Amino acid sequence: MSKSTPASRPPSERAKLTPADWEQAALELIADKGVGALGVEPLARRLGITKGSFYWHFPGRDDLLDHALKRWETQDRYHLKLALGADSPAADRLAQFVWRTSRQTLTHRIYVALCALPDDPQVGPVLKRVTARRIQFLSAAFEELGLDGTSARQRAHLVYASYVGYLQLQAQELVPDRDNPDFNDYVQHVIETLVKPIGR
């Protein structure tokens, strides 16, 4: 049986899904089952389409992963600027960061999945850039509140460690998620403990 080429596939199949559709579906699969579960066949089954559409847009699984990770990083940069790049007071921006990072569940589940592969040549560099960028934004906000550079970085790491720890505990159902009545109290406690004492 000969292997089909992009030109030989039906136009309707090629046009059915865009590269962005495949990238977003890949991110959702990573969030649900981890990077190791990402493959052309399981992704096609998830989307209810044959593999032909995939190969029209991507030469292989690794290329899709690269594009999906770039998509996630771009989205994360956008949301980070919304939370910490606005003109509002630094204490308010930090509080918004805590709220936003507690509620963007798909982004967080992707982040947890990527954290399982820090040494992966495709995942590792993206993970490091995203983490460093987030901590840099946090540190800059704490400096605006009057902390020196070293203290601001330390507090930024503490806030970020709280976020990463929250994700791990949430996966084990040891802290309230956003549908839990105790969720708001939990997030407010984090803000009161790590942000407001400096902002006062």
C-alpha cells in the first residue's frame, strides 16, 4: 500500500482542521495525559478525524510539539502582561497574578505536565523561559513596592514556589480548587501572607 502525499489527500480533509486546531488539541492532550501521550493517532482519534489532515500541516509529532509549546508560551506571555504589565499599583498586580494563576486551569495543567520533563530537549528550554519570565515580572513588581533587588527576587521565588506547590497539592486534591467554596479564602490567604505585608 503506497503512502499518500499531501497533494493526493481530499481537499475537504486537508481543510477540516487548521494548524492552530491541532496545536490547541495537542496542548489539551498534554494537560490531560502528559507529553508522553502526545502522538498523531491518539490526537486524530481525539479530534475525530483521520491522520491525513495532520500530515498536511506538520511533518511529524515533534514538529507539532514545537508549535504547540510556542503557542502555549505566547499565550502565557500575554496573560502574564495582563496580570503584571498593567499601570495599576504593584500590590494590585501581584494580587491579580495570584488570582489569575489560580484560575487558568488548562495553563496550569500544561505547566505541571511540562515540569515532569525539565531535561527534555524540546520541553526544557520553553519551561525555563516561561518560569524565568514569570519570576522576573514578580521581582520587578516587588521592587516597585520598595524591596531591594535581592529581597525582591527572594520574595518572587517564594510567591512562585507557593504557586507551584499549590498545583502539586491541587493534583492530589489536598487544597481547594476554584469550584470549592474554600477556594477564595485560600487565595486571599496567600495574598495576605505574601503580598500585602509589603504593599502596606
